Amino acid sequence: MASHDLCWLSAAELAALIRRKKVSPVEVVDAVLDRIEKVDPALNAYCTLTAEQARADAKAAERVLGRRSAKPGPLHGVPFSVKDLVITKGVRTTFGTPLYRDNVPTEDAPMVARMKAAGAIMLGKTNTPTLGWIGATHNLLFGATRNPWDLERTPGGSSGGASAAVAAGLGPLAIGTDGGGSIRIPAAFAGIYGFKPSIGRIPIYPWSAAWSLSHVGPMTRTVLDAALVMNVSAGPDERDPHSLPAQRTDYVKAVRGDLKGLRVAWSVDLGFADRVDPEVAAACARAVKAFREAGARVDEVNPGWPSPRDAWLLIFCGGIATRLEAYRHRRSEIEPGLYELVEWYLRQPPTAYVTAWFDRLQWWQHPRAFFEKYDLLLTPTTACPAFALNLDNPTEIAGTPIPSYGWIPFTYPFNLTGQPAASVPCGFTSGGLPIGLQIVGRRFDDATVLRASAAFERARPWAGERPAL
């Protein structure tokens, strides 16, 4: 098989071929590393590449397959990348900032360790903004990551290096994190699948700056690949006191289910979005038809919820500002917009953070009651398609001014609630930019979100769409 073809196979396909010895882990890793060498200079998806170690691990994986007693893991020999906010043993983890340019952790984060235990091979670290503070990907240490569909656009963020890598065939699996949409936003902007599990489903260690909002999860080209990653990554870890107890859930089996009988709500704006790009709204409305055609009962709704933006902003920014407060004297190593955010938060009254937490707890009652009636909620993932490179936030949508973070009204609410949510590719703008549909599930019901994602993928397959790099 040609090396180019190997780069576009799913993790499930690669794992099956490797187990049957139709292709070797060495061939796979070499093919992806060769593509990274050719393509990534234009994208800047990877900020740290561990090519030598990956090749050594691939050779070791090949030797394992030669043993008569070999019992390869479910991801044996399959390459993956790790966002640079997630710690990796012996491999630099900068959190996207010069402040940590020489930070080398002594242990792996739980998800990284579990991927390795399943036989997956780490390729390196993907780019991210400082502490994941924006939904774009650029920083003072590594510069900007570009969108494979349009090199003058952002791939989203803060897992933008991950989304660009997966979309461009630079590894089928990526670990991302999400404190306000940072898995789902870049998945939508880059035309891939992104899954934010229930908070605690995959344990986090150490906790991020936005600790109570942050999830860690898979970014892939197919839903089945995300289910494979969930099977090997979910489960409690003593280092994360908020990690959920183990479930007897086979996520791979769950994605075989259909949509018949599911009660699904669709909202184009949740009643509080400032503006939604017309092309985004139209593409998502067309995608919703697939749920009806597959047997789901779909209602178009306006939930009538108040916006939780202020509560999320104070909790999210409060964590980041507190983390960076000790570095204010090193202003030249902090992005101007981020420095302003830190200064803004530190001017807030001392009760602001606690008040935001009370507001968060009160706001939960709205989706709690809503999901007593519905199994799933569908929305656009983002209110606009990918915006220009190096912008922190867009200032308008379709000519209408919007506030900061006003373009992500659909993602951050479900970080406040900790519910599982995914972004599935559902079309393109007239300019060729991907559009994402968000699927939100009941609290702790990760399996139904994956099941619905896979059913939509079968109805409206997207895997054949590739950026023309």
C-alpha cells in the first residue's frame, strides 16, 4: 500500500491491518512522519515532533507482533498526537507560552498513558494558544497554526494544532482539551470529528487553569475512531478526584445503534446567540433533516434560556488570570490580548468568582429540565466559519458586531454543565470552509452522543472530503 494511502486510513483500519500483519507499524509511522515533513511546514500543526522515539516505538511494536504469544492492544501501532496543554513524560510541554518553554514533565497525563498502553505510538505535541485562552491557535513561542482548507484562516482552537493535523493526514488520532469549546470549535473549522466527553469520563491530571470547565477527549476523522479512543481512555484515576466511576460501556458497540425513537431538539440560536452566519445556519438546518429521515423525533425549539456567558467568562478567565498573575512582570512573554484579560479579571471584586459559581449552579436548572424531555440537542457548533489567521476573536458575523466570545454561544454552556457534546462535519460554505453541527447529550450519556454521531456519519459521510494541500 502506498504511504500516501496509509496516511488517510482511519485508526480502526490501521489497527486491523497491523493485527493481520498486512502492514507494519514501521510502515505506518514512517508514512505519517514523511507526510508531516512535507506538509507541516505550511501548517505548523506540530510544535514538538518526537520522530526518533516514534520510529523506535514502531520497531518495538513490530517485534511484539512477531511473538507467538503476542496480544496487541486495540490501537497497536497506530500513531497519535497530544495537545501541548497535556503533559507527556520526557517530552517538552510548554502550554503554548515562553513562560514554560523548557518544561519537561516526569509523567504522562492519564489519557496519554492509556493510549500508549493500548499500543498507540505518540508522534509529538500539537500547537495551542497560551493556556488555551482563545478559540484560535497562535502563540509567542511557536507562531500560528494554519487551517488546511485555507492557509489564511485559523483552524480554530485551542486544539487547533490537533485539528489541523488530523484534517491534513498527519495522524489519525489526536488528544485535545475543551474548556469552552476547544475540541468542538477546531473540529468544526477543520472538518473533522471532535468529541467532548462528560467531565470526568476521561480523567485529567494535572488540572488546567480553567479546571472546573476542562474536558479531555479525542479528535478524529471518524466516529468509530473516537469510540475506540473512548474505550481505552475512559475510567477513573486517583489523581483526578472528579473522575467518574468505571462504566461497563463498549463505545464501539454503541456506535452501531440507530436514531429510531430518539427525542431530538434543534435550535439555530438557543435564543441568546448574538448572530449566526446564514450559511452556517442553513447547513446545520439541512443536516437536521438526516435525523428526521433516520427515525428520530425532531422538534425545532427556542429553549428560552438566559445566556450563561458572564458566568462562564468569569470562571474561565479567573482560572487563567490566577495562573498568570505571578508572571505579570514578564509582560513581553504574554500576548497583549491575554495580558489585558488578566488585568481585566484582577480588577473584578473579590466576590466575582464565587458569584459566577452560584450563577453557574442556577443556570444548570435550565438544561436539566430541558433534557428531561429530550435525549439530544442539536445546534451549530460555532456561529461562524473559520476566521482570519492571527485574530484572537472575530469582531463581527455577517456584518453584525459581536462581543468577545460572542461567536461561540453554543459550546461554552456545555462546559458549565459538563455534558457530553460532539461536533460533526455537516457541509461547507460557498468559500469552501467546513461547517460543524453540535450534538449535545444528557449528563453522563456519552454513548448516545457517539451513537447519534455515527448514525449521522452513515447518512451524510464526510471522510472522503480532504483539503487540497
